[in-house]
Amino acid sequence: MNWESQLQKPLSPKDGTAGIERPRALAEQISEDPNPLLTLSNRHVVSARQFDRDTLTQLFRLAAQYESTPALMHLPLQGKILISAFYEPSTRTRLSFESAWHRLGGDIMSITDPKSTGMAKGESLADIAEMFNNYGDVIVLRNNQNDSVYEMLDALRIPIVNAGNGIDEHPTQAMADLYTIFKWHPNLLDTSLAEAERIRIGIIGVPGRMRTVRSLLILLSKFASAISEVVIISDEDQPFSEGQETELLAAGLSIRVARSLNTELPALDVVYINAIAWVGDSFEAMGSELRLSQRSPLKPDAIILHPLARGEELSTDLDNTPHNWYFAQARGAVFIRMALLTCIVRRISEVMDTP
Amino acid sequence: MNWESQLQKPLSPKDGTAGIERPRALAEQISEDPNPLLTLSNRHVVSARQFDRDTLTQLFRLAAQYESTPALMHLPLQGKILISAFYEPSTRTRLSFESAWHRLGGDIMSITDPKSTGMAKGESLADIAEMFNNYGDVIVLRNNQNDSVYEMLDALRIPIVNAGNGIDEHPTQAMADLYTIFKWHPNLLDTSLAEAERIRIGIIGVPGRMRTVRSLLILLSKFASAISEVVIISDEDQPFSEGQETELLAAGLSIRVARSLNTELPALDVVYINAIAWVGDSFEAMGSELRLSQRSPLKPDAIILHPLARGEELSTDLDNTPHNWYFAQARGAVFIRMALLTCIVRRISEVMDTP
Amino acid sequence: MNWESQLQKPLSPKDGTAGIERPRALAEQISEDPNPLLTLSNRHVVSARQFDRDTLTQLFRLAAQYESTPALMHLPLQGKILISAFYEPSTRTRLSFESAWHRLGGDIMSITDPKSTGMAKGESLADIAEMFNNYGDVIVLRNNQNDSVYEMLDALRIPIVNAGNGIDEHPTQAMADLYTIFKWHPNLLDTSLAEAERIRIGIIGVPGRMRTVRSLLILLSKFASAISEVVIISDEDQPFSEGQETELLAAGLSIRVARSLNTELPALDVVYINAIAWVGDSFEAMGSELRLSQRSPLKPDAIILHPLARGEELSTDLDNTPHNWYFAQARGAVFIRMALLTCIVRRISEVMDTP
């Protein structure tokens, strides 16, 4: 049997994207500056809008250090408690945050069964926030209502991190997306790139109803100097929510909508694809035209990103190709969350020299 | 938007009840004596009846030290494992115990889904107890059957803490209630108070069917010298269970039943209110007459306690008034549980000088 | 009341099987040799077939050291993360593994609600494996499909431990079974036992459809020199799966099938009994003839093993007799898992001198 031989050999990393060379190169590209990170101390993280370019760049640097230098981790969060509150179930994002927190030495209390909670019994979000104040040091919240995280802010005295609120935002996922792009090409952080050196990014999805895409576009607009164009590939006539396109254009992002995936693919350097878009309480899969596989006309050196879990829109026949950066993206998400959580809990001085 | 300004400002404690002055004053009021606490080593905590005045007072002192001196915590429970077994789901009480345990440095294994357990498959309580013996150092159990915790005692070789058993008892909640009262007025611990200095406590609820009230009344009877009267405010003709009133009177508590909340309120120093009373497997909310709001005729310096979560019986318009001690009560519950758990696990010598 | 007196007295171990004398005697019987354990570094544990006699013997020795010398535990797994993935719910096995991991100093992320996971949403096992690679250091998996653990192997870069896959195997339970037998009589490890010194083992169950029995028989075949005969006691005509009996006979195990429990009992030294056998997605309890109680014609010094939880097949009237080694078996399971996990995570050098 096949598995018997597999059990004979020791395990080892499968590909270069899980190695330490790329994060090390990214860390070396960025000059260390603790000041932007110090502003994150004891602050909520709700929207991608809260972050400026300098802060994001320093977060990428710290994440890259965590990823390339495991010995950096002196358990800076020892004695700190994370409340991991997933009122909308999600194994993947929950484990990513919890792994980040544990690797920093902290303890965790998880809420994974919405039906067993006060929220199910009609307790107000303000009362739940007040409860969390007493029991933990940071909250990570996922909820299927756009407003829930905002409604808790007034009552909170400990920071909250938005891990997905309805169809609104998912800012740490977007940070992981950008962290992956800059690990792929650290020079994209250069603010004086010639037009020819900039990248064209395709996003297969509906910006108006996909929280990952919404947050990603906001963060991309902070790095407009690296991007020649963002192409939204969608089979909807109006893929944006109200005001969304205007905001992105005002921020300097060149953005265009297209319908035909295969027409655009040959010119895209980064292809971001997502599984589903929410319509009310239900969701719809992407149309069957909007799928990627080895047969897709990808540029030879294009990379594919996907927040996972995937459906039929992303064929597994791409997994063993150099286009596969979605696994590296999932891996990197742990390190960017480590960087962010370290800053929020005011332990940045334990991993960096601070003024 | 309102939340955008909230995201700009750093978080800070909102009110004095979360500060360290009051617990420090309480700790200074009590002479340190480790001996009563040493008797708790490796003991079950099932009923409020098990505790005498001296032991409770020393627990309040240790809790106040934990609350006012975070540096006191040298992680005395490192390497110890809590089995957090909530066969009746409860986010609030579970997180309170788990936060207490984590803050002392211990690890936790949680049971939050009753349907996935052996108990659901018909395994006996004795076999479950035997299982717990092998896997943990302390059990915290919540169960909707009065008898369950008692049925496990014979098989247990590790201590168990009753976190609510049906309509019977919830002793650590009652400890948190009294801890709050003594933080409010430490001088109530004085055993030679004149009648005029004693307080009148109103309890809105049904002592016969509310486990929090049952345990609270037992603990109040240990501090009868501080209390001029306990007034049970209920719309039931017979709010006590069999023998309950007799036991409390015999313990020296002056106790009286009343029907009209607003008639009693002007003379009450402490008003304890609870949400629901159990009737068999169902529950009933308190009558609509038995509600508190800013319009209630409260004494200006009266405090309100509530074990939370709340329903309509306690208006949120009281949250920002000096009557609100229910949030301080929830916060203090973590520290009293830390004190109790430290003693049970025989680690009191790590936080106090012991003979 | 009975429980009031129970609350007065401090807790203490109830019987000798929970003491340290027997594991100490077992550890002293075995010469320390780290080499077989070093081969387990970073390896999957899927089947009992993977283990040879020397490796098992050294695991028993290390488990016995853990059980008899609590001070041995220098938290060798500090900073390591276990993904405890119980897609088939099981409180007992989950807590046993989690307790083992915590006692070694590691952190844990649990999946206890299959309905909230990607697997429920149709995510592939390969994608789940890839996710686990990023978030943890070891996976413990229970799943009700035989094939699931095998299907994850190709994608995994971190080790996985099979904690029960359908009706196929449960290798660590079998290790706990043998560890118990050798604690009972360490001399059974002697390879030159005379026939009269060997033991006769009865297994009440269906080897073809009970994963615990399947793994146990494989491990017993590695210690055939200690066994005069294994008697399978079953009311089925063909209790084996295809090829199972042939494999065991080829490995040197003397094996026989019998129908009448009470006819065999007087000649059995070890009686292993299990609760249920799986038939498709359902299960069947053992026949009413196949039950043990104080009335059963057991040899005076026979021991009973049961993987627990039990049903009616094992009477509680045996609990306080010397036949009861099933509680010691459950206790020992924690220590054998500690030994195995230490080796897999390559931390054996922290608890043994290694070359």
C-alpha cells in the first residue's frame, strides 16, 4: 500500500514557499521602525481603513522576522488571555489566530458553539462586551452580522480584533494577502517603481459582498505605487457596494471591471480568487466561467492567492505548480497575526528595541 | 461615524469600581491568617454550607490581594490541569472560572458540548468521575441536575467545584456576591457593628428555586452581624423550599418576605436581583412588577447586584449610575475564584507565608 | 447525609493500582535504550503494525518513568501545539491525549464540533491536512471513516496520530492495554518464558469490526513469547475480517475462537472486554451472554481490561475487586501517550540521555 512507504520516511517541508529565505529577504528590505507599531498598543482592529502604509510595512517586517527566526519568540504574551469568540463557526480562521497566540506564549478561551452562548439567549452585545472585559486581554470576534463588532466598541475596555463581520470586512486576512505578495517580491515596497515594474492584480469576486475582497482592496489602495491596475473579474453588472469604487479611485488605485477571466489572465501577475459571495443569509458560488486550473492561460510566473477553504473554483491540479502561493498565504497568516497581536497587547518592546 | 472616533483613542478603565483602591482597602481591613485557607487543601467545594466566617474572610482578603496586586501572581498553578465540565452550557461562568485558572498559570480542558459526551451516551456519573481522576487536577462542574455533583463524590480522588447544580447551589457565585459587598464597605466585617451601621439587603427572587439565591442566603447567615434584615421580594406565596427559612433563622439571619418592590426599595442598602427561576426543566422570568430602572425609588447610595446575564428585570439605564455594582461583581468573581482555586490545589504557600 | 462526611475528609488515592510501585518495577525491568525511540522522531502513528517489540518496550519503560516519577516532567513540549481533531466526538480519548500533552507543557487547539468544520462543508482531507501543517506541531485525529487518516498522509508535513479511524485501528489504545499487562507482570517481557509461565488472554469481542481489538491483536503478536493462547470469545460465526486471522497466526500468535464465555473464563489470566461493535454507521451491543460480573467464574488472580466507556457488559460490582485493572488501564493511557508524543515531537533528548 502507498501509505506504508509514506510511514517509513521522515517528514520534511515540501516546497520553498514554506522556507525562511523569502521572509528573511522581506525583513531585510524594510528598515526597522518601532514607532508605527507602538501606535497599535491597546487599540481595536476593526477595519482595514485604520492602517497606514508605514504601519502595515512594519507589521510585514515583524511577521517576516517571526517566520524566518523562530528563536525570536521569547513567549512575549505569557500570562495573557485571548478570548476566541467565533459566533460564526470557522475552524480555519480560529485555528490561525489561536496558533498565533499560542506561539507567542499566551492562553486561550474559545467560544465555538454559538448555540450555547448568552448571545443565543438574547443577551445584548454591550453586556457580552462587558463580560469579556473581565475575563481576557484581547478578543478575536467573528460574527455573521456586519454591525456586531461596532456595537461592542463602546462597552469594551480591552481590544477587539475583527475576524470577519458579515459581508463588511476581514482586515487581518487582507494583511495576510499583502504579506504574501511582498514575500513574493519585496521590491514592490519601493515607492518609486517605474510603470513597467508594477504589477497587475486580478480579483475574481464581488467586492460589494465579499468581506475578504473589501478589506483587500482598501489595503491595496495604500500601496498604489506598486500596482499598475486592479482588475475586478465578475459576472455581475454592479460588483461594488455603494461608494466603494469611488473611495478606491480617490485613494489612487487604478481599478477596472471585466467579465472574461481568460481574456484577462495572460496579463495578470497576481490572481486572487475567492469561493463564495454572500447574498443575505445565503451564499452563491462563483459562476462556472470563473474557475482556475492548469488549463487556464496564466502568465508563467503569475501567483494565485485564495483565502481558503476552496470550492470548485480553484482546481487542485494547480497545487503542485509554482502558481500555488495560496498555501504560503495560509501559512503566512499565522505570522502576520502574531505581529499584530504582539503590538496590540503592548508587548512590542519584548521583540524589538523601542524608544 | 461614531466608531471611527472610538478607534482613534486608546482604551482605558471606565470607572472606579474596576480600580485597585477598593480591593486594597478591603485587604488592609483583614488580618492575614493562612490557617483557614490551608483547610481547603484538596477539598471539594459543593455547598456554601461548608464555609465558615473565618475561611470566607481570608478568601476575600486573598481575592482582594489578587485584584489589587497583579504582580502577586507568580503563576502558582503552572503544570496543573483544570477539567472545565459544563454539561449545562454557560459561557459566562465557564469563562470566569477558566480566566481565573489561566491567570494562575494553569492549563484547561473544556467540555462545552454535552451532546458529545459519555454522559449523553448513558455513561454513569461514577465512571465519568473515575475518568476525570486520571486526566486533571481539579474539576469545575455545571449540571442541570441537583444530584449529579453529589453522585460523583464517592468516586472522585481529585477535588470538584460545584459551578451550579440544578436549582440547588452555586457557592462560588455567592462568594463573589459577598466579596462585592465587602469591597463596597469593608467595615461590614466588623463583628461589633451597632444596629444603625448594619445594612438592609433586599433579594428580588425565589430562594426556593434559584441556586444563586440559595447559596447567597447561606453565606449571608455567616455574616449576620452586618445585616439588620434580609427582605425577600417575591410575588410567590411560598418562595422558600422546605426547611430553608428555618435554617436561615436558626443561623441568626433576620429575614422577612415582601411583595411590593417599590415599597421596600427606599430602605434597602443592597438590592440583589436575578433573572429567572427554574420550574422543572423550564424557567420563568420575574414578574413585570419586579424590575429595576432609574425610575425605581432607590436609596441614593444603594448598590445593585445581579449575577448576570440579565433580562428585562434590570434596565441598562442603571449601567452608568453609582448603583451599578453588578459589573464590579462580575469582575470580582474572577478574583474570588482565583483565591479559592489556589487553596484547593494546595498552592497557597506560593502566594502567602504559611506555617 | 453521606456526602457531608465525604466533604470533611481530604482526598487520597483509593487503591494500589494508582500507586507508583508497579510502574517503578516495570521501569526497572527494562534496560534503557533510546535508539528505538529516536526512530519515532517526526513520524506518523497510524497503525499498530508500525511498531516492533523493542520500540514498544522502550515506550512502556518511558511511560512507567512518567507514571512513577512526576518530577521527570520538565515540560519538554513547552511551545509546541497539539491539534486535537475529534471529528467523531469522544470526551474520554480526547481528554486522555490532551491531558498527556498538557502534562508535558504543550498547548492545545481542539476541534470538538464536527458540524462547525470545513470537513462538514465538503473541504477535502488534503486541504484540511495542509491547514493543519500551518497551525500545529502534531495532530491527533479521530474520524469515523477508515480511510480518512490515510488520505491525509500525502499532504501532511507534521506528524499525525490515529486516535481511532472507523473500524480499522486505535493503536495508542492497544499500547495502553499492553502497558497495563506489563505493569501487572513485568516478567512477561522475558523472551524465554516457559510455557507454564505464559498467560492465556481472552478477548470478548469481534476482531473484525472493533478497532481497539484489531490494534490489540497486532500488538499482542509482537509479544507472542508471553502468551500461551489468545481466545476470541464471540457469538459470531466469523468474527475476523478478511486475512486478519492468517496475519496473526503468521506472526506467531496462538489464537482460537470460542462461543461460551463461562466455559473459558476459569482458564483465562487476562480478560479483555469491549462494549460495542460497529456495523456500518450503527453499532450493536455484545450479546447478553457475554457479560462479566462478580458471579462470573473468573480465576482468582485474573485481571479485567476494558477500553471504556462501558455498557451493561461489565458490571460495576467488579469495580472494588482485584480483577479491576480497567481503571489502571485508563490511568496508564495518559502516560503511554506522554511517552509516544515526547518521541514524535523529537523531545526525547529532554527526558533521556541520547547518543
